[in-house]
Amino acid sequence: MRDLEALAAEIGALLKDRGEKIAIAESSSGGLISAALLSVPGASAYYLGGAVVYTPKARVLLTDIPREALEGMRSASEPYAMLLARNQVERYGATWGLSETGAAGPTGNGYGDAAGHTCVAVAGPVEAVLTIETGESDRGANMRAFAAGALELLRRAIVSAG
């Protein structure tokens, strides 16, 4: 968790300096992204909220994404990750939205993705999406890797936005 906290501290400083806000929608990382960002003193200056969108029911209750927006899309995919990230920007009025959706393990998901597969996305002034494949079945290690990958993608997007 210390590596995540160090990365989150860097991101928190960037967001605070710019007066920007973030909201999170994560799945297989189980709240680690939010926990890392909230571990930074003064996080209330930039963190608006987040949700662990772990099931289809949670997606309905926590994101209010219309069913039509999901047509032809499955979770644990880059298009779905981007939809979640954009949803966070819209629902919270955030500068940035960050999402993660995948299969932590020890087995794969119902969509045919192996354990260690996730997609992360950033929406905002700069948009980016990335698929991560750890090749590992260790659930805890994958959760940490997913959170680190999402935070690193966010850091790069914030820096590139200038």
C-alpha cells in the first residue's frame, strides 16, 4: 500500500495545485484506488467521491448509467472502462474521472478474461485507456497492480494536461 500512497501523494499534490477534482469508479481493485487517494492529508481538496462498482446491480444503483449506453458493451473492456470514467466526471462534476474494471482472481471472469486482466480509464481534459494483464492469479497482488496501473495512468494524464 505504501507504493500506492506515494503515487497518490504525487497525484494529490498535482490536483490541489491546479484546483482540480476527481471521482472514482472501481471494481476489481476493491476500493484501493480511493483508499490511496484518501490517504493523502488534505484529500478533501480534490476527492469528490467514488464507488466500488463490483456487480451489475451496483452499476445500476451507483452510476445510473442507462441500459442503452451499455448495448454491445461488456464489463472488463476498454469501452466500458471509459464509460465509467466519463460517468464519474458527469455525475460528480469532476475535472477527472478514473475507472478500473477487471478480474482480480484467482480465476477469470464470466466474460472469458483471465485472472489478472483489467481495463483502466481516465476521462477529463485528457482521456486515456489501458488494458493491464498481470498473468498472475494472486488476487491481492492483482488488486494492488490494478490500483497502481490506474493511478499511474491518471498521473500521466494530469501531467500531459499541463
